[in-house]
Amino acid sequence: MEMLWEYAKAFLVGGAFCAVGQVLIDYTKLTPARILVTYVVAGVVLGALGVYQPLIDFAGAGATVPLTGFGAALAKGVREAVDKDGLLGVLTGGLTASSAGITAAMVFGLIAALISKPKDKA
Amino acid sequence: MKKLTKNEYSTLADKASPPTKSYRTIPTAFLVGGLICTLGQGLLNLYQYLGLPEKTASAAVSVSLIFLSVLATGLNVYDNLAKYAGAGTLVPITGFANAVASPALEFKSEGLILGIGAKLFTISGPVIVYGIAASCVYGLLYYLFG
């Protein structure tokens, strides 16, 4: 039962993030690229204000999987890096925190592009 | 031929584009996006069950979802799903991975360097630039006033 509730929270919160994105697409004509940028920057701001971590504690993957979670991870990374290395952390924190995700997307994307047949443009 | 003003053009464009069926798009985005996050939660529980500490497990979830998304993009499944799911497939981290892989696949014919290599960053580049820049602003404020 406990576990079911955990999945339900992830579903509802994650779904809500996507529904908001869809509202933005339908009513503001924001392009997908702008939505991605907006979500990541919003995540950095929410993470910086300290309101995102409680949401992660509540919804788990429902808060970390949307791109706002990626932004919040950047904020957390830079805060930890500044605590550890001072001013240098301002420059190292963000990429350090996001390195696994960025590298994975880059390398997997590269491999997929190399082994795929060029797409049939229908 | 008559030149159109900006306003005339946008009225024409509005007329030509089909009306958005929000009663369908928003629930679909909610459902698909929610399911992707639920899958992420399942993976998170699995990795923690296998003994990974929370931080590692969380990173492993992101990497797994990215892998699945790139795989689905390569098989031409993700972009087809995205036609129906809209923001449901865009907002999760899988949408970011798709935005990396999809243009790279599409522009393969333009070569290894300016085709695949450059197009990997068509959409993810801005996301990384503005995300990292925002983190620098926050880091600087935190360093000065935190």
C-alpha cells in the first residue's frame, strides 16, 4: 500500500509538470526548445529558493524526472561546490552535477546516430 | 503581389493552423508524462533495493531513462509517441535525451562533424547554456550572500 502511494505521487506530480508544459504549448505557442530551457531555468530558481527539495522528498521521481528536477540538481550542485571550493565552485558546480546526464545523452545519441540508417523522410 | 503586414500574416497563420484540442492534449500529456515518472520511480526503487545509495540511484535512474529514450528515438518510436503526447514526452528527462538524439539522427547525412556532432546540440545546447548560466548566477549570489 505504502509503495502504491509512492508510485501514485510520482505519477500525479510528474503528470502535473507535463500538463503545465502542454498548457504552455497550447496557449502560448512556446516552441519545445523554449519550454525545455524554461523548465531547466525554473528548476534552478526553485532549487535556489529551497522549494524544490521538499517536492522531491514528497514525489520522488515525479519531481526529479521532469526537467525542472535537472535544474534543481544544477542549483544543488553549485551550492555544494561553493561550500566546498568557494568561488571556484560557482564555475564547477553546475556541470559537475549534470555531467552524468549530459554525457549519457551525448554518447548514447552519438552511438545511435552512428549505427542508425539515415531516416526515410516521408 | 501584396505585401502582408505582421498582423495580417498572423491572422492568416491562425486561420490556417488547426485549432488546438486542449481537452485531449492536456490529459494525454498528463498521462504519458506521469507514466514516464512512474517508470522512473520504479527504477529508483529497484536500484535502491539493489543497494545503491540514494544519490547514485537517482543518477542511475536519469541515465537509464536517457538510454531508453535514445533507444526509442533510434527505433523511431519516441518521435511517433511525441506526436500524441506533446509535453508528456518533452518535459521529462527523456525529452531532453530525445532532443539530443533526434536531430543527430536526422542530420546524419550531413556528416560526422557538422551533421551528427553539431546537431546533437541544436536543442540541448541552449538548455545547457541557460541552465548552467542560471546556476552560475545562483552560485555567485550564494557565495556573496549565502
